[in-house]
Amino acid sequence: MPSITGNPYKTFFLSEYLTITENDLKRIKRRPGIHLSSEEEDVKELNEYSTVTRATTLSYDKSTDNLTISLLFHISYDDVECGGNITFSVKSANHSVKDYMVERRPRDEDCAGFQQWFATSCSLTNASNPENKFLVDGEVTVEIKAMIFVVAADKIGFEHPNPNSKYSLAQLLWERDDQDFVISVGKKEERKTEVKIHRCVFASRSPVFNRMLENEMKEKAENRLEIIDFNAEIVKIAVEYFYDRDTYKTSDVDQLIDLLQFADKYDIQDLKADIEPLFMYHIYPETICQIANASIIYNSSFLQKFCLDALNLYNANEMQYDCAENLNSDFAAKLNKKYSDIEEEDVSMDSED
């Protein structure tokens, strides 16, 4: 695998059109189960990270009458992950499948070296009906817009599990029932939820927690910590992380932001480092400003840079995103400065030509 210096990731914007003829629709209806595929093309923007090729396919499910469009990336190295967000749209029909409706199929043992996004675009009946305006002059034109990133797994903590690895001490303690410390979660007027943990695990994962037990503080005397500004679900996920469990990896964007806040408040640097890359898979036009604001509030330089790169791609490709007016003023200033610097570079290059 090529060595990667500087950024642990590379982003680029994909904008292209897929043309489906009326004859294609008739053919796929006659022979359901077949796939109409474009030729594979090299993704030159990602050559420094991995050899990546991509192709687009159209398939038809007769039982549901659904047409499905897939964008498939073939990645040559196992230690490289690919992610991003995709939008498929047919402007003539005022129809689009937004990012949150597009499913991402992760690479696994059955699909090694591939990353696939697929979406049910519409029914074949609707696409074939002239009144719906999918067909224009005998063709359906599908616009595909995507922000794609590729990342070196070893650079940001994506590790492939070793099936022969033994339990860590924390994992072994998780199986025991002799916890000697309680985290009580809930606001004063709410019913409390008690989350039990071993003192040694509690102290080892945060210097803030460790000071509570080293010094003559209330928490040390009572073997109890009161938390009123996080919900019980977040505290439970964090505690499971302390025991080297990976339930945090399935968190949604709101949970990840709460976990980032939890890690920032209690100075849990390993939790912060492990959840930051997960945000990359949740950055969509609908969430980008929410995540950018969190990156400022909770001091994540990694997320700040990734959000800046993503927003610059959106701006450069005139892609709309939600809640721009609510973007943190400090972040907006960085974005405007970076975008003006990019424009100046473009002007300079044009003048040299």
C-alpha cells in the first residue's frame, strides 16, 4: 500500500449523468434480474491512496416493480476505507433520492474490496409513464452527485479485528459482576439511572475521573458520581467503551455528538480519537452544519478540517446544504477565508495559463 503523508483522508466531488433509454427499460422488464452496467473507470483523484475504479449499475426487481441504481467502487487495498454521500435525481420529473435514503453497503468478507451505494430510484411503472416526465425524448437522465472520501484505515483507527486476539483486562472485567462504583444519571427532577462500573476502570479512562478518586472528594467517599447533563444511553455507551466494547460504532450522528461532548468534558482522549472518524460517514448536506458546530464547541481539530473540506466541495459544486445560517460564526469565518484562498489560487493558475 502506498505511504500516505499529511491528511489521513482524501475527498473529491463526483458529478455525472447516467442515461437510461426507453429500450433499456423494456429490456430490463423482459429480463428481470439482469444488471445494466457502465464500464469501469479509474478514479484518478484517489490514485495516491489506492487504485480505485467505479461503475454504475441499474437493476430491476419484478416482485416490487422497483428500479435500483448502484454506484460501485472497487478498492485495491484492504486497509483503505471508502465513504461519502450520494444523491440520485431526475430533474425532468422533479424526483430525487436524497442521501438519507441511499443505503451504503460496507465491505465485508463476501464483498471484499468493494464499496457500494444503492438506492431504489422509483418503480418501473412510474419511470415508463410519460405523464411522470421521467422519459424525455426516449431517455431517462439521472444526475449523480456525490462527495466521496477515501481513508487509510491505520491512520485514523479503523482496525480489522484479529480473530485470534485475547480479551483485554477490561473485557474480562466486563463479564464480572463485582462492580464497586456507581454513575447515577439523570436530572434532579428525573428518575435516576444507575450505571455500575469498576473503580479501576473508571479511574483509568479519564484523568478527570482519576482525580475524583485520588483526592478527598465526594465521589471518592461515596463511590458514586452524579451526572445530570448527559442521558443514560450516552453514559452506557461510554462505559461500554471503557470496557473495550465497540457499541459506539453503531451510534447515530446525535449520539456521536453527545459522545464527543462527553469525551471533551472528561478529557477522554482515546474515545474522542475513536469517534471522530465515524462522523465522516454521517456528513450529509442535512448534517454538515450540525457537525461543524460541534467540532468547534467540543474542540475537534480533525472534524473542523474535514467539515471545512466538505463544505468547500459543496460550495465549489453549488450543492445546497441545510442550516447554513446557523453555522458557528468562528467556523464560518474559517470557511470564508479558506474559500477565498482557493478562489485566489484558481485565479493565479488561470493567469499563468
